[in-house]
Amino acid sequence: MRKTKEQELPVLAVDLGGTKIITAIISNKGQMLAREHCLTLADEGPPSVINRILSAIDRLLGQRGINSSQLGSISIAAAGAINVEKGLVTSSPNLPGWHDIPLRDIIKDKYGITTFLINDANAAALGEHHFGAGKGVDNLIYLTISTGIGGGIIINGKLYSGLCGSAGEIGHMTIDVNGPRCNCGNIGCWEMLASGTAVAKEAIRRLSQGESSSLTEIVGGRMEDITAEKVSMAAQGGDSLASEVILTAATYLGVGMVNLVNIFNPEMIIVGGGMAKMGNLLLNPARQVVRERAFPLSAPAVRIVPAQLGDDAGAFGASAFAFQQQTGRAE
Amino acid sequence: MRKTKEQELPVLAVDLGGTKIITAIISNKGQMLAREHCLTLADEGPPSVINRILSAIDRLLGQRGINSSQLGSISIAAAGAINVEKGLVTSSPNLPGWHDIPLRDIIKDKYGITTFLINDANAAALGEHHFGAGKGVDNLIYLTISTGIGGGIIINGKLYSGLCGSAGEIGHMTIDVNGPRCNCGNIGCWEMLASGTAVAKEAIRRLSQGESSSLTEIVGGRMEDITAEKVSMAAQGGDSLASEVILTAATYLGVGMVNLVNIFNPEMIIVGGGMAKMGNLLLNPARQVVRERAFPLSAPAVRIVPAQLGDDAGAFGASAFAFQQQTGRAE
């Protein structure tokens, strides 16, 4: 199969997150030729955020002295539920006011080139698969653990996105059927027990019951300033409450991973997102739960590894998606 | 792509279950040309069961007056964990004594033709996909609910079997992290709450606490004779305890389905196995849980339907697997 000209041109990738917008120009070899980021300022609402995306794209093109005809496509990874077929951001917990916004066509109409829109965790999965921890691994699950838990599923080297493009909502599987209701409407979701939010909440709960911890000093007594990152700092400093809180979350993390291992028998689970910065403090107890509880053929076969691309996984993955789609169409 | 001669020949399919062995000759159009079944008598152990399989195959070939050279292949669906690559039954809760039994090569060596071995729930998934409720549906999950819950995953029209062939152990996802330990080693598995065994156990638990029900009469006071089927009979006769027990299991069934819907965004979930005979008594409450709790794009998209092939799903699926493999090799 010969490559078409379109396939050889770089992709302009956009990663629209709740906090920042990353724009990058990425070659078909996975080289990041240019990159910048700016704040999303999501509270200002969709029109303002969309203008910031357009400005960021213009700025990046201007800096490199190129125009959109020199791009193969534009590819956007966005934090939220995406209707892939229609190119809509249908809703987003991190982007207030985004309901059925036709982001793909807004960008496409402005620049006049092929434009793609996918979910950011799905994009990150593709990014890690093509250019990061999952290179050469054709069946893997990518997790991003921060305020929530997002996921992306790679099967036979391709993103599995389901019937409507909304597969991979792995953070919203019930693991505690008697647990509290999640914002998503489901009960006892994994992300309520194993996300960064869960770590902070559990630390605050225990402190408010009168337990003592160096965390109180770290946040200067302001309980509301406790984050998973600060709990991790305290644990690394030898604080026992903080260590226990992280062990609890890591155990729950392992429970959800057992589900994924039993369902998918994957070759690899890649853990990204802010919580992944805890490294083995988080991953080792989770790995142990998998070894103890998952099926005997599947448990030893899975490698549970940290992500490699950090904040750029979404942009890399958006470009990988575009290259795959272009190749698919040329076939 | 031209079909090879091998692809046009029928497959001899074997479904090795804990209770019975079904053998069938199936054409590449999905016609069952011959079929018989005999008891497994699994307690007699592997050598005896293997002899019964060989006799059953010989009998079927003898009846039809054909020899193995007139078959494209032999394909076996077996109840248990299968090492697909090596052709081993590695373990089986329903086949005592089966540990790393090289069933595929035993059959292959006897008949001298290509032989396949896959898990029976995976086979049933393929069977329903090719010839049953899932015809034309390329992304679906098949569940078989009886004493346990087994599963098979069809992605892009093919069986997804994972790295070692052990994907689809859907019954062993934790949905109650504080629940009891399952025989598999995991905690609070779905099958402990939503299988036929769970239904019978819950009915017995409630009766032993002094609640009254027509079930007591149905089993002539012998609590140990209570089965899911008898609970279903009682519920259909208007018994309120039996109805509540089924509603509880159906709700748990829905909880696990929500997980599958959020993870896979599938087009269809097919429900087979003994419990499926309850029909809408079981499926309607489960469908309602999915509508209420699963993600808004995915929930309305999934059709939750009963299986169509009954006991023959495994044999049909074993043949479908063989036809797919033969086609794959000819490509």
C-alpha cells in the first residue's frame, strides 16, 4: 500500500482539557514539530473556549509560518463524552456548558481541512500505544487516574470505541454495589474509590474524625486544600495515615484492574494521569491484588506500567487517530 | 477471495459440558447435518470422558457413513479455562480432574485432521453471532447464566479472546468489593449475586429465616432441592418471596450489565444459559437498571435479548470458529 500525500503531511493536534489547551504539530513519524499550551478558562463557557482554541491554532501555524493546506488534518482530543460520528462534544464534567457542541465542524469550517474529534482518554490510549509505554503492544487498556478515572481500550492495535464512540468508560463500573451514587448516575463506581478525589476525600474523612497526620501541617490546617498530591507527599515523608489512605485507594485500584484482567486478558495496563506520579507507591499494591485475585492464566500475563507521555499523550494520540483514519481511507 | 476445498467441507463440532457431550456435523452454511448427545459422566475422570468423546465422534461419523477426510476440521468447545495456543483444558470447575489435558492434540492425533479447542462460552458467543440472536451484529457480549456466569466478547465480528485466550471471564468481575470470596479467588464476583446458584441460595437463606413461600411445597420440604428453575416456577405462580428473590438477582444482573455497557458500548447483550428461560421476568428489571444507570449515549443503544440457539450454541459456535480460522489461514 502506497502512502498518499495526505498521509505524509503532519497533523495539527489539539488536546482540550478542563484546565489547559495543548496544541501541537506532529509528524507521521510521531515527532512533535511544534507545541504550545494555554489555559482553557473553561468557566467562561463554550464560545470563549472555542475562540481560544482557534487563536491557539492560528498562533501555532503563524509561529511555524505554515498554513492549513500544509497539514494532513486537524485532530482534537476533548475531555468529555463525544459523539464521534457527528463530531459533537455531547457533555463534559470539566467543560461547563458544553452540550452537543459541534466542535469538529466548527474547526473544519474555519480551516477547510479534514478534522477529527475523539475523547481525550481514548486519544491518550492511542498515544501511549503508538508512541509511549504501549509501543508494539496490540491489546492494552489505558487508564488515566486524576479527579476521575478515564480509559481507552486498544484491541488489535486499534482504538475500540464501541457502537456510538462511547466505550472505555472504565471508571464507571460498579465495584461497590452498596456504595454511594456517582455523579454519572451509577452506583459505587470505581472512580469513587480509586481516583485522586477518593484519596483526598478519605484523608479528609479520617482527619475530621480526629486522627492525626502531618497532612494538617502541610495544608496549614486548611482541610479543603488536601489533594491526592499532598497525601502522596505526606506518605513519602513517612506519614502513616497518608500511607494507609494511599494503600486503600491502591487496593481498590487493583480490584478494578482484576475486573479488566478477567474481562480482557490484556497484555498491558498503562496507568497515566496525575495519580500515576505516585509510581510504585500506588502500582505495587494494585499489582499484588491482581496477582492474588485475577484468573491464573491472565494474572501473570499482564504488565501494569506507568504511562510515558505525560501531558502530551492526548495530543500524540489525536495525531495517531488521524493517521490511522487517513490510512484506513486510503486502503 | 476463493474458498478452498477445506472451507467448503463441514465441521464436526463437539460441545463438552459438565453434564453432556453434544456432537454435531455442521455445514459452512450453518446447517446441522447430524447431531447426537450423550452424558459426560464427568466424575469418572478425564480418560473415561475422553473415550466417551471419541466414541461419540465415531458413532456420528458411522451413522452418516463418512470418514474424517470428508471433514474440514474438528472443533471442540469445552467448559473450562482453555489454553488456545497449546490446545489444553487447563482447569474446569465442571470437569473434575481436568488439568492441562491436551484435548486438542488427542483428537487431532486420532483423526489426523485440523482440530480446534475453545472455551464453551466463547463458542456460544460465536454461535449466537453467526447463526442466532446476534446475526449481523458485529459488537456484542454474550452471557451464559446458569450455575455461574460465563461470557464471550465479539468485536468487529470476531471472537475477542485476549492474550492467552482467557478473555471473557465476565462473571468474575467484582461488583461487591465487600462481598464474600468466590471459588475463583476473587471477591464479590458478579456470578455470586446474579447466577442461578445465587437465586437458589438467596431463596434458601430467606426460607431458613422463617419466611414462607410456595417453594417449600414445590420441593416437598427438601430445601436442598431448591433450584433457580423452581424459584422461577414459584414466581410465575404468584409467590411473592420467589418474585422478590428473582428481582434481586435481576437487579444485580443489571448492575453487571451497566459495567459492560459503560466499558464496551456494545450493540447487543445476548443472554443464554438456564436462567435465560425466565425471559422477561429476569431481563426486564435488568434492562431497567441499565436504562437508569448506564451512560446516556450507551444505555439506549444496547439491545438486551435472549439467546436463540439454546443448548446448541456451543456446537454451532465451535463450527463458526473453525470456519473463521480456516478462512483466516486461506487469506
